[in-house]
Amino acid sequence: MISVAGKKINAYSSIHDAVKNGDVVQLEVMVRDGASVNELDNTKDRFTPMHWACYKGALEVPLVKTEWK
């Protein structure tokens, strides 16, 4: 977590990290800024953000997904 102008913000290196942490606000920002919701991570299983949401039980992430266009 970093602080900018007195506000604490999370700085994730990938959309996967935001999903793994259940950070829906940062996830929405990353998607709005062009992060691909179909991006594969570099684990042996090649998970997408949705795979991680299901694995981590981040139930709010699929709800946000319905708004991704």
C-alpha cells in the first residue's frame, strides 16, 4: 500500500493481484484503464482474473464482471 496526497492506495502489479485481494475498487480502475480481464497469469495453471476470483471466493468480483464491457 502506498500513500498519495494523504490517501492510501493499493498498487498492484497485475489485475490478478487486485482480484486475489478482493479489491473491487482497484479492479474497476484497472479495467477502466485498459487491463485485460482475459489476461493469463504466469502460474502453471494460466489463470484468468475470473479463475482467481472463484478460487479465492471473491464473490463480489463476478458481480463487477457483469459491468465489464
